[in-house]
Amino acid sequence: MRKTILSLALAVAMMAALTACSGGGDPVGTYEATKVGDSNEERNMMEWDSSGLTRTSGILEIKSGGSATATFTTIINPEAEEFLSAQDLATLKSMASSSDESASGTWQMKGNKITISFPGSPWTGTVDGDTIKFLGDSNSYIIFEKIK
């Protein structure tokens, strides 16, 4: 009887160790998009676009209970106000706000694989500690880092 209990306890401990090493875990938290890329190039999300006028901020919130939201916001470089005319700045602000996007969906985990079902198409990614990498079409990807 003692051997059976000890064997069972060791088996449970080994399964817990294997689960911890799988890179999965509880993904609940708030993440910020840090990098985007494809097979040709990787770009830091914090960098301004080639014009130096805007950049995109991406926030992913994975909530307990299975819900998730993603919000992408275009941020205007504060220095743009110094060299753009009022009309050009108004146009840029209008374009930036029209490109903002937000979506809500549900998520599931299997091992270290996460799938978030947003309307239109699911996001499928890999959880590795505080990092989630979602793969898109044509070898594109976006990386989110946990901030909370």
C-alpha cells in the first residue's frame, strides 16, 4: 500500500514537472505587441513608421473564464505636431483613428498552444513563459510580451 501511494505521488510530481517544462501555463494577463515580421523582415512595434509620423500599439488581454480582447491603436508622433500644418495634422489624426481596431473573442489552451477565436479568423499561437507568438498567413507573425 505504501509503495502504491509513493508511486502515485511520484507519477503526479513527474507529470507536473513535464507540464511546467512544456512552455504553456496560464496565459491570463495583459500583453503588448512588441514585434511583427515575416520571413523577410522583423520590425519592433515601438518604432515609428518609415515616415516617422505614426506607430501602432497592440494590446491583448486574455481573461480568466475564456474571453479575450485585442486592440490596435495608431499613435501619432508628438513631434509631428511641430512640423505638420493644422490641416495635415487633422488629416493624419482622422486616418489614424479610422485604422484603430478592436475585437473580442474566446480562447483555449492545449499544451503550449493557444487559439483565440476572433470574428473572421482565429489566432493560433505558442505560449512560452510571458511571450505569445501568433502565426499568420505567408509566414507572418506577431509577438506579444506580458506586461501585467
